Amino acid sequence: MNTSGTFYGDNPALVVNGVATIEIVSGIPGNVTVNIENPDPANLTIEPSEGIVIGFYGTPTSIELTANPTEVYGAEASVITAVIYDNDDPVNIVTGIPITFTTDNGIFSNGYIEITITPADGVATTELSSSGVLGVANIGVSAISEALTDSATVTFYEEINLLLVVGTPTYNPTDKTVNFNVRVTGKSINIDEMKVSWVDSSASERLSEISMKIPHDTGVEVDVYNGNVKSDESVDIIDKELPIIGESAIKLTFIKDMLGKTISVVFYPSFAGSYSIEPFLVE
């Protein structure tokens, strides 16, 4: 055993029916490693060979609860962590104490609104995900018959998505413009790239302009792309944030008649990923 612990009782300990018992005390917080030296008989196998580790702590006085992230979108989950500390200076993480998590919204990784974890390393971790109800989840944690408590909140939102507003696509054959509205769920999306594709494209068909009006009813129409691209080619556009409130109007201008074409549009946010809207027929 290391020097931060003291045996309390006879050592070597008396063996009774094959079992030897001894108590260990320590006035110093920390870990002690206990092993067996000079076994009798000497050929006895000692397991575990590296000994066992026993932790000594001050009085557990606080528990800390954290949630990361505090905003959860769709099927994402928040990692919920609780740690118990003692009253020493500096404080120590206390291990081996059962910690109970509760929530009034969502479910933990066990599928229930309550879970109890006894962490070997002193850090209790679970995940909280939505059960289909949007809004705030009030999370609580307790230990030692609720002598130690803490709380945190997580807010559930819709999945982040960009959707075509049904019934909005229209076509102006004179200007060769295709107009449609989109709406965003979850949180606003900043778009810096787009890709427009159409079925049965020919070499002479080109997309020449993309403009946006945000919001669709009161915003000012702004050109975000001017050029000459074929179907299924990505283009950089002027960065635009599509908000979750209301709808945003998109106008595509072509150099050829697009009547009867099925158009697909992919929006690329500045951070990562992409959002494809439902393909629609130009009619």
C-alpha cells in the first residue's frame, strides 16, 4: 500500500476459512493501491496482480450538472454530465456514488425520463433526446438521498431543414423565369452555394440568373448569381440567410423555354451539408 493510507488492525491479517480481512483508513484525500506481499505459501497466485485501488475523499458537498449542447434539433441528442465534488481544497471528484438524472421533456439513453448511474470515474454521463415534444426540458440531478442537487435546461427544436412551399412554383414563359418559395425549419440557414438541375437537359439550355426576395412578401429582390451554367452545375452565390420566420422567394432565370421540365434545387450552407427541395414540374 502507498503511504497515504494506514492499515487499521493486525497486519498480516488473520486468515479465517480462507478469508483475510483488514481495514484501511486515511486522512489524506486521494487513491491508495493495496496489494499482497510475501504470500504464504509463496506460490499463491495474486489477482489482480497490480493490486486494487481505493479512493479516499473529503465529504461530498456539491454536484455539478452540464448539458452540451443546450439546443437540440430534430433527432440530435444532448450529452448530460454530472460530477460530485468533495469539500477539500483543491476539490476532488468523488467516485462510486449513485447519481440520478430526471427530465420533464425528452428521454435519456435508457428510453425513460429517469436514469441512475454509478460512475467508476466520478463522471456520470447520459444522453437526452427529444420524445417528439418541442420546447424546454428541465433536467435535474441528485445524489445522496437528494442532499446534493443541481439543474440545467435543454431546448428541443424542429429538425433543421429547407423545404419547398407546396403550390408556389410558377412559370413566366415570356421572361423564362421559374419562381418558387421555400421555408426553413429549426433555425436560420446561411446559403452560399446552389445547384439547379433539370430533366432532359440540352447543351443550349442554361441558367443565367438567380435572385432572392427575403421575406417573399416585403423583402427587396436581390440578384445572388449572374452567369451561364448548365444543368447540375454548382454555383457560388452571394451569401444569404434564409430565416425560420416566413417564406423566402427564389427566382431562376433561364435562356431557353423550360416549360415541361422537372427542376431540382440543392442549397448548400456555409458550414457543411446540403438541403434538397422536392423536385417540381414547370407548368
